[in-house]
Amino acid sequence: MSSLPVNASYNKLQAFSVAEVWQNSVTRENSLHAAQSFSPNQVICSFTAATTLSHPTYLTVQTALHSHITLSPFYLQYINHSCAPNVFFDTKDMQLISLTAIQPGDELTYFYPSTEWDLQQPFSCHCSAKNCLNIIKGAAYLSPMQLKKYRLSNFILEQLKLHVRKKL
């Protein structure tokens, strides 16, 4: 959930069966919005790896230590970060899952550290969530207490176990 300018309006750029790509008229930033209702834990859509890279980019999702995928369908790249996400990328079953009830028009957001160990481009978060972390760098930079509030990919869960063992 990005913090939106009060005077912002949106232009619908593209429509798909489950979601629509919108552009903020003030910031020119794109976002993905639900085209229909979803219940918590509902599969919104399946996805595949359009490409697999050994290094992260701004638009990849991490699936293993040296495996980062670009998404197909491509419109999933417009899902922005939020510290109060409403969707989750299940990279094991390759499904986008709703975490909360979602209504048509709601922006789809996910918690980037749920799949990213060390972000290629850390950023300041302005999601306005009550539990906003302010700086997003990846799961490697968050405490287990912070991470336990979120649904995490199998890769991130494995990384956490490895790093806890190293500290013992």
C-alpha cells in the first residue's frame, strides 16, 4: 500500500482476468489492482519463471540463493511492497495467494522480504502501515521477531534456519 498523494487519480493501463495495471496520475508509478474479489488464502493465479537469473534485479523474485526469476504473467511485476501485505508469492507451488480478503480495486501488495534475502535495491518504505519497517533491505536484515509476523517463502525459512545454526 503506497502512500498516495491526496489529488492522485489513476489511469487503467491494462486489464486481465484477475487484475488490472493502474498508473498514478501524479507519480506515474504503476500498481496492480484486483479485478475481482478474493477470500483469504485463495489462489489468485499461478505463475512461472519467464527467465531465471543467478543474480537479483529490481524485478525478480528470489527462489534460491543464486536463483531469481522474472514472473510470467508479466503483470505480476507491478505488485508493490507493503509492510501490511495482502498477497504472498508461494515460490514452491508457484502461486500468488491472497493473505486477506481483497475487493475489486484493492491494490495487491506483498512483503518483499518474504522472498528476498538481500535486496538488490534497498529502499525507504512509505506504505503507512502501522508496523511499517521504514527501510526495506531484505529478510537478512530483519530479526526473527519481525519476520514471524509474515508468511515467508520456503527459501527464506531455510535461510533463517541456516543463520540460526551458524550463530549457535
